[in-house]
Amino acid sequence: MTKTDIKRVITDFEWVIKILESSKNENHMKATLKCFSLWDSKYNNSNLSKIDSRLLTNLKSDFWSLYNEKNNKVGLISI
């Protein structure tokens, strides 16, 4: 990925996190998962360098950690 692509990946990820943070119920959490899935499929590319692949892996891990925390606050069952 180029620097521009990496900036876009992070900007789009931040958007997904904002949606997650604003979620207040089960429907919001489902929408968050759809947004994350779209982000993941948009940037999932087998031709990534090791560094870029690691960045995406770390962002995904961060999402799931934050999702589970929020999920517990909303009162849903953890995935």
C-alpha cells in the first residue's frame, strides 16, 4: 500500500470506531458489524506487504477488543 492508502485505511477505520462508540443497542451493534465487515473486505488484500498486513491485523484486533467492551456495556452476549 502507498502512504495515501494507509491514511485511507486508518481514516475509514476511525469512522467504524466512531460508529461503534455511538452504538446504544443491539441494532446499532449489528450495524457496526456490517460497517466493520465492509471495511475489512475493502482492505483485505493478499498482496499486502508484511508491514501492511500486520497493520490491518492490529486494527482488526483493536476493533474486536473495543467491540467486546461495548458489547458488554450494551448488555449483549459476547461473540
